[in-house]
Amino acid sequence: MGMGAGMFYTNPKHGDATIDWVFSLVSGGEYFIDEHFSLGIEGQIDVTRSDEQSLNFGNPDRTNVNTGTAFYATLYF
């Protein structure tokens, strides 16, 4: 289980720069096939806050709530 935060900074050649924010709650699991390799899955609930000029999430100056899933493989050495 965990939490995360991030920022999307966009600086186009024409127009103003924008900053969008994302905050996430995550939960998942990891299965170790052996001591050097694992497979995992993670479920996410994301809240995004868009800049008033941003079109990154299709909702300028608004808040979005969405879900996501991540699958991953990890090699330990």
C-alpha cells in the first residue's frame, strides 16, 4: 500500500507553460518466482488537478478522479 504525488510540466513552443498535479493511492502485490525475479500488480486511484490552460486530461481548471492498473516484472541482481 502506498501514496504518490507527481507534477506534469508542459512548456509548448507557442503558448504558456502549464502545470498539472496528480495524487495517487496504490495497493498491490508481488509474487517472487525465485530470489532474482518477481511479477507484480498494482491498483491505483488517481486524483488529477489540471491547470486552467491545460488540455492534458481534457478538463482545464478542473479535478478528475480515475483508476489505473500497473503490471510489472522485476529482476533483482
